Amino acid sequence: MNYHREVHQGAVIERATNTLMIRNRFGETMRVEIDHNTRLPLGIVQNGDRVIVFGQRKGPNVVALGIRTAPSDMMPSPFDAPASSWSCRR
């Protein structure tokens, strides 16, 4: 199993009771489904927060097993620059 495919990073662009919409560094928008089994971070996740979502992706949807807030220096925000300007550091 490729566990790295079960980890998704992005910035929250919309939130509702049982879903989050996040945009990743490639500009893709994903719908994150939250249910009673999802482990959530302490506090409230706000629009613009950077998050790491653990869960299986099926198309544009992710069924979240867990969500964590990410430090702002961990990944670029999709709002900071276009995806074409990002590069991977090694």
C-alpha cells in the first residue's frame, strides 16, 4: 500500500459542518468528508489554515481519518503564488 497517497496537504478554502474544501499546492480542490471517526485538531479550523488530511482519496473526495493543522512554513499556501512557481526542495 502506498501510504503517502493517503496524506493530503492544502489550505482550507471553505468549511461546513461535515466537510472542508481544501486546495493543494497543485491548485487541485478536494472535498474532505468528516464523520464521527475523524480525529480533529484542537480548536477550530478556519479558512486559510493549512492542514494535513489523512484518509483515502477517491477522485476529488477524501474520507478523512484525521486532520491536523500544519505549520505555515511547512508548505506554501495555494493563495501565495501560482502552482507553476513552486519548486520542491531536496
